Amino acid sequence: MEHDDTHDSELFLDRLVQVYNNSGHTHASLAEEAGVSRNTVQRLLSNGNNLHVIKTLMDISRALGVSMKTLLDFGEMLPSSSSVG
């Protein structure tokens, strides 16, 4: 998946921020709902400090031959060992 020099993790963060902006939440209300500190929400949404973690998880899942959707959709069956990676 080529997106010029933009890694998919940057696109993920952009989409997360867009969903947040459309949600009506404040940093405080989202933090309370998610069970994290307001500072955690603020740091993640404002400057992407954890972008390297998202990038690494995406790269590892891609190297294993599965999508992030597969890893995050707990209702989806995981592929067998013969079809991974």
C-alpha cells in the first residue's frame, strides 16, 4: 500500500483525529470514557507521540501477513499457521 512517503500509521492517526473531531468529546470526556488520563488523550491526538508504536504494530502485522483489522477484530478467526507470513 503506497501512500507517497506517508506511512499507514500517519493515515491511522489522521483518521483517529478526524473521528475525535466529529465525536463531540473533549479530551477530558474521551479520557474518562476510555479510562485513561486526559494528558494521554491530549498527547496522542495533538502530536502523535506514539506514532512509532502504531507504525511498529502495523509493520509487524504486515510482516506476519495479517492486517491490523484481523488483529483488532476479536470476532474474526485468526489465520492458520500455514497461511501466515
